[in-house]
Amino acid sequence: MNKNIIIKIVSLIIVIIALIWTLYPLVWIIFSSFKAPLEQFTIPPKWIPEKFTLRNYKIFFSNAEFVRTFFNSVLVTTSSTILALIFGIPAAYGLARFNWKHANLLSFIILLARMTPPVVMVLPFFLISRYLNLSGTYIPIIIACSFFSVPFAVWMMQGFFSEIPESLEEAARIDGCTRFEALTKIVLPLVLPGISATSILCALISWNEFLFALVLTGQETRTLPVLVNMFVSEKNVDWGVMSAAALITVIPMIVFGLLVQNNLVKGLTVGSEK
Amino acid sequence: MVKRKVIVVMLACLLIVSSIFSQVKLVSEVGIHTEAWKTVMNDFQEETGIKATIQQFPYSNYFDQLMLTFTSGRVDFDVPYISMLWYPALATASYIYPLNKLSGYEELNLEDISGIDNGWQNGNLYYIPYMNELGGIVYRTDLFNDPKEKAAFQEQYGYELVPPKTLEQYRDIAEFFYRPPELYGVTLMGQRSIFLATHFLQRLWARGGNLLDSEMKPIFNSKEGIEALQEVGEMFKYANPSAKTYVFQDALTEFTQGRSAMAEIWTTAMLYTENPETSRVVGKASFVGFPRPEELKNEKLPMLYISWGFTISSASKNKDQALQWIKFVTDTKNEVKAAPYGNIPARFSSINDEELRAKFPWLEGFSEAMENSIPTPMVPLIPEGNSIINDYIAPAVSEYLSGSKTAERALNDAADGVYKLMKEHGYY
Amino acid sequence: MSERKNFNHIQYILPSLLFILVIFLIPIIYTLVISFFSWNLLRPDLGIKFVGFKNYLQALKDPFTWETIGRTFYFVIISVLLELIFGFSLALSLNTEFKGWKIVQSIILIPFMIAPVVVGFAWKFIVNNDYGPLPHFLINLGLTSITENPLLANPTTAMFMIIMADVWEYTPFVTLVLLAGLKALPQEPYEAAYVDGASAIQRFFYITLPLLRPSIMVAVVIRTLTSLRVFDTIFIMTGGGPGSATETLSFYGYRLAFQSYQMGYSSTINLISFFLAIIFTLIYMKLIGWDSNE
């Protein structure tokens, strides 16, 4: 009994430390986003602003260009996530359901595409999109983001599909459904939680993508992660607006991520149950 | 079939319509002087009927974007607004066009533009400065004019406390105001970067030394060089210990927060110092050019010169409109109009303009320094320039400061490296 | 029947496979070709010259390449190790019965959702020597020796700060994977051990650890693979400095291409990164058993 109490106390302490550790930078950024520029530089630093100001948010939202980056991010993320699902779901289903002698090679290519460092791809991407006269459009950045999210969707959805017993589909097909109908009517509704988790994680990949966005986007197509970096000029950093922009960048993803957190873990650990 | 024809006709119409409204496409970074000239873009359209549009990139990858775009051969802008340090590479690659080959370039009234000599290369003019600044010292006027401080200084050093004209005075004043942790004598930029290299270059030049000789051989490991480097180390004694990690932003913040009496930075600092939103020393600061040793006080010597300005892309189909824009934006009237939004104009006639002087009294010190020095870019204007400063000079200064090498050894090693580099690139 | 199956299979997989191959292979082949050329963007007058294996020889001979690879591995090993230690202790703590753990779990997950750029920015801000809270906190703790030099200006601490940012962002991931593994553990071995009178520590080492091995493996390998690609936080926090103390392989490849403009050599370095990715992907497949015939 005594031991149990000790374990509980130790656990509690660890959890409290973890909470402080997690929230420390976040709370600092949140407070900083409400500070006036002069207050950013007090020594020693003060956590709570003496005067809460909305100046930083005003600067962000009164600039049409900044607001536009938000919508650019939404557009790029949505399109690339839809692409990822369109390409990824059938492929995942195919991989999960059929035995094919080249399946290993295929898994390898898909995994490798996911694991390749972005820096390897970014220069050819830029030059090719210029040659094809696509610069200034959303196409290069959307394609680049789906390049990361398609393999991810395949990889993750495969795990969800293989959990659905094949007998379900077979039963449906005996009732006269085609394989495609069995997929859409029986299997897809069952993996819906998996699809939602997959789309959130794909969205996360695209929303947070930085290097490709930095190189491939211009004035009109710029996304939020690049904007965060825009408040650093040669001679000056505006920490306040940067904090505000950082929070605006992260809040949507935190909200979506927490909505699907249970399935998220499941998707991320695909393969470990084997 | 019919549909397709309609589309073709529509496209053709679009092309014709767009060519009637002639336009010029500008490209720039995100920075205060760009914000300044953006304010006259509408006036330009009203006056000339040419529509000016702008694309901006974050400073950190602006040059990458330019280089890659030029390399790809699909250039979608006419006028790149760039740092002076970048134009030699672009000119060598003939990505930018010689302005003197365009008719009407003489109307730019070149003699009035300070530092214009740096815009010429191999007999061609590629670059028109718009924002000009010098490396010098910003100092706290309230401290320098305080009678108590003046008396104390007079007693301690035997001469009057004034903005430093000589290196000796500069050191004395830094020592005098060194009162840590509330106030430091001076602020420097000690992070291993191009900024740190400027502290060495300024002192090298002030002593009459130079980086390279006329044959492009390194000569900065001379006696003047060694003295200059040792003096950089000396000055750090009067600065915040954190200054060893500073770049421009940090040094500027330290000064605008009132934590140092002087800062060895660039004229632009004054624009930030005068902004009540971010500065605690509004109206309490001014600027002087970099000091000299006593014996060279009246010589015209190189002084650190930083500039941004306009160029014209070789691929541009609107070169005449582009030149018209440059003429318009660098016109004295428009420079003066835009300056309060965040620029230090390049024209003598602008920095001597009475109205502007009333707004920016510190322009006096700047103008004086500009006229009595040879404005010299911090990087030699050759394609290898950046590498010489970033890969050899900055590390050498950093190694001396950290104590891992003596001044002589650090400079000799750097000179060997530069010699090898230049030899490999076929200079000798 | 089996033929029909194959046909179907291709139909499902082909679009995705083509998409990946086209978008993947063209840039890789492009990079491969360029890696055999000398191409400096700053000197287009020198042209693009075929140099054979010169870039490769240079890369292999240059000690800097090996230092960079070493730094990359140092970063990966230390950060994955710390994430594992922190993640494990946290997962074990969260596996005890307690009301409110659900909310705690949600909060702890937050860093994982945050863009690496923002993580880098946040850490750069809080470790700022003058007006960031962390150095002052350390000074108040009496750890002045650490903060004598600004954290991002000292080669040792700068690398450690990058690692900290990575640990901050990805410990939640490791925690959740391990927690899911812990929750799925069977109860019988514990009951048997309890009957045998095994201590808590014995139970941990002889039952929990071996049974949790698959989850640990997955966490470690995924983290290794993703931390090999680290770029954003370095770009924001240190730009590879001071000196080259925080320059990893990805960042080196970027710097060569976008600051030195040596396209050929940069391609060579990038292919080395790519090669490492291949090796680790193969190891990963071996570990989770995707290479078996199932």
C-alpha cells in the first residue's frame, strides 16, 4: 500500500514537471504577444505585461497581406490534404488487401518518399516549376506538400484498413456488391475515424511545412510559417508581432489535433502491433 | 471548337489591353526603406501613367529567390531593389543591365548621389543607391551634454567631453561611461558574422590600411591590421559581456533601451532610435562618422558604407519604364517625401534638404561624415568578396576575441586563406 | 481469380504510385545528374562543367563532411535518447490511475502540433540572453556558469538548445506511443509475478520492458528518421552557428546551395543525406517486419 502511494506521488511530480516544461515557452509567447514593443526588452524579463495591448494583433489583422497568408495556408493545406486522401486511400486499401510480390518494394518507395530530407528535393522543385511557368501559382507548393502527405496517408491508412476483417467485405460481395461498392459502403464508414486522423496529420504536415514554402512561394502564395519569419529583417526583429503570428499559426492545428487525439496515436504507431 | 476560338480571342484581347497600360514590376525585401519608397508608388503612376507593382520576400531568403529566379531564366520582374553587395555577382553573370546603355540615364544627375562610384563596374553603371548609410557611432546626447558628466570627464581626462573625433577619444569615452550593469560604455557586434568583421575593417581603414592591394593580394595582416584587431579586443572591455554574441539587432536594442552610452553601428540605427514605440532614448541620440587616429584626423579615408539601391534586370522588356521609375524614385523631391517613412536618402541634395534636416537633425553628422570619407562597402565588390569577409575575416576576428589565436596568427592564417582562394579563382 | 486480384490491386495502387514516383524520381534524378557537374550560380560565366566524381571525392575527403555527419548523428542520438527517457517516465506516470490525466494528456500533446518554425522561434526567444526568461531563471538557480556565455553563442550549449527544442516538440509523440503500448499490455504476467513476489523494479525490467519492445522500437525509429531531417529549428535558432557548431547534413546541403551557390557540390551532399535516409528506411522495414513475405 505504501509503495503505491510513493508511486503515485512520484508520478504526480513527473506529470507536473512535464506540464510546466510544456507550457513554459507557450505561456511566454502568449504573454509576449500582448506586450508593447518596449516591454519586450525589460531586464530582468517580466512574464505578465504591465499593460495588455492588442497592438501586435492589430498589426497582423490590419495588413491585408498577412491575412492573406492565413487563407493561403488554408487553401494549400486543404488541397494537398484532399490530394493525399484521393491518392492515399485507394493505395492503402490495395496494399492492405492484396498479396503482391512487389508489395515490399512499394512499401519501401512509399516510406522512403516520406523519409527523404526536404532539402534534397527543394532545388529541383524550384527550377522545374519555373521551367513549367508555374511559379506565382499555388501548384508547386500544393504538389510539394502532397509529396509529403500522400506517402504518409498510404502508410497510415494501411494500418486502419488491415484492422477491418476481410470477411465483412466478402459477405457484402456475396450479397452482390462489387469490390468497389464493398469498399465505399462497408469499409470506408468503418475506417472513418482513421480517415479523420489521417487528414489531420496530413494537414499538419502541409500547414507546418517551412523549407518548401520558403523557396516555392512568392508574395501572393506565401503561407504562415514563412510569414512568421518575415518579422526578422536585417536590422530588426519585432518579437511582439512575431509572437502573435506564431500563435495564429499554431492555434488551428492544436484545435484540430486535440479533436482526433485518440486515433492519432493509433495511426502513428501503425506496424508496432505486428 | 467555337469555345476554343472564343478563348483565343479573349486571351489576345487581354494581351493587347495589358500592353496599353505599361507597367514596371519591382521586387524587394521586407524592410523599412522599402516601406519608405513604397509610399511614392502611387504618385509614380499618377505622374507617368506607368503602373508600378511590387513583390516582397523575407530578408533571410530574398537573395536566394533572386538568384534562383535569374538562374531559371524565367524572370518576372523588371527592377530588383538590392543590397550594393549583391550587384557585382549579378552584373558578372549579366543578370542585370548596364544603366548607361539606356538613353536618358544622364538625367539621373549622378554627381548628386553619394557613393555612386561604387555602382560602376568595368565602365558600366549597374546600380543606383537609394538608401545610404555609414558605419559610425550613435551616442547619447543627453549624457554627452550633461554638465555633471562633462565636468567629471574634464577632470579625469583633461579635455572636453564631445562626440569622439579620434580613436583615442573614443576609447576614453567608452571607459568613462563604463558603469556596469546599468550602463556600458559602448555596444559592439561580437557574433561571428559580417557585423563583427566591420569593427576590424573600420579600424584597419582608419589607420590607412587596406584589405587587398591593387593586385588583389591580401595585405590586411600588416602592422595596421594587427593594431586594428587588438583594438577591437580592447573595446570589448567596455561593452556588455553579452555583446560577444550580438548582431545588429541586439546592439541596436541595447542602445535603444538606454543601456549603453555609445554603439558602434550604422546610421539606420537613428531611425529606430527615434521611434517612440520601440525606443527609450527618443530625442536623446545622434550620429557621428567613425573616428580616426589623432595623426590622420583630417585625411579622407575609407569608411564603412552600406547601401541599397535599384538595378534593372537584363531580361526586362520594360527597361525604359524601369529607368523612368528609378529617375522618379531617386528624385530629390520624392526621396525627401519618402524618407520620414524609414529611409536615409542617397542624394546630397536630399540629406541637405532643410525640411528633412528639421525632422532628422542627426543628418548633419551623417552628411559631414559622407563628405569627408571615401564610402567603402564592407565587402570588396568582386564575386569572391562575400567569401573573403564571411569565411576569412569574420572567423579571424572571432578567433582572436575568443583567445584561441593571437592577432598576428589569426590575420596571417586568414591572409593565407584569401591568397589561396584568389589564386584558385585566377587572379594571379 | 488470382489474376483478377492483381489487376484490381494495380488499379488501386497505380495512381498513388505514379504520383509519388513522378514527383520523387524527377527531382532525385535531377539532383543525381547535377552532382556530377561543377555549377556555381554566382559565376554563370564559368558554365556548367562535367567533373565526373570530383564532387564525391571532395565530399569524402573533406573532414568537414564527416564532422557534419558526426554532428548530425550526435544531434539524433542525444535528442532521441532524451525523448525516450522523458517520454518513458511520463508514459509510466500517466499509466497510473488518476482523475484528470485525460486533460493532462491533451496539454502535453500540444507541442507536437506546433510548426517547427514556431518551436524554433519560441526557443530562440526564451533563451535570449538579455530579455528571455530562461537565462534569468538559470541565474536565479545559481547556474551562472552555464549562462556566462549566451546560450546560443556557445558551441556546446547552442547544440544543446537545438536538441532541447527538438525534445520539447517530440517528447509528446514518444510519450503517446509508449502510453498506447503500456495500455495494451496483458495483465496475466503481472499477476503471475505478483504471486511470485517480484518487486516493482523486477516487474518493470523483466515484464514491462520486454513486452513494450515493439512500441519502443517504433518510437525510436520514427524519431530517428524524422530527426535526421532536422532543418527548420536550426534555420530559425542559429543558422548553423556559432561557427558551424549546429550545422547538420540537411542544413549543410541547404547552405551550399543557397548561400555558397555551389549547386553541384550541394547536390552531392544532399545525395549523402538521401543515402542515409535509404539505409534507415531499410532498417526500419526490417524492424517492423515489412520485409517479411506478409
